[in-house]
Amino acid sequence: MKRNGILNSEISRVLGYLGHTDCICIGDCGLPIPDETERIDLALAFGVPTFMQTLTEVVKDMKVEKIVLAEEIKTKNPQVESQVLQLLPGVEVEYVPHAELKARTETCKAVIRTGETTPYANIILQAGCIFA
């Protein structure tokens, strides 16, 4: 049994095979997930687990060099945007229309579905390189 880190075996597996520039997505419970993209469903009930709980644990195990957020988060969910930026200081941020973020999930290695119910609580994480 693992002593620390992410206990969810599916998330742990996906993080283990990410290479530099590969992407994963963490989404709210309403984010549509393309059939061809792996779905890791953590949603237990509305709000459980939260987007930020999930993101916080994932970034402990993942080197992130860039994030993609929906432009709409700035006005529709500034609290979550602020928490994301505080959690990932110095990481490059790209804002795109929400429709584009949804389209980009097709190229993600996996989408982790949370129980989050606040608007635009979705993020794409691009893996960085762990050596110089």
C-alpha cells in the first residue's frame, strides 16, 4: 500500500505515464468528456470532492508548466480563479473561451471529474519536465 501521494490508482497511473507537454484536465461535474478521452470519475455527490481539493492533490504529484483556464472564470468564478493562481504561482496561464477548453479535452490523456458545482471550475494542466 502507498505511504503517501495520490491513493486513487487511476490518477496515479495517468500521472505516472505523462511526458513533457502531455495534458490532463480536472473538471466540474458538468464538463462534457469526449468518448475517446479517459474519464476518471471522482464525483460522489454535488460538491464532493471539490475542484480545489482535487487540484491541490494532483499538483503535489505533477510538475505543471502551464495551465489553461476558461476566460469566463474571470467574471463567473473569480474566487476559484484566485485560488488556482495562488496554488500555482509562476506557472504560465492561458485563457481561452470555454468552448475551446472543452474542445481541447479531446487531446488530454484523461479528464478527472469532480463533484464541483461552481461555474467554469475546469483546468487543463500541461506537464513540465522534471529534469534540466
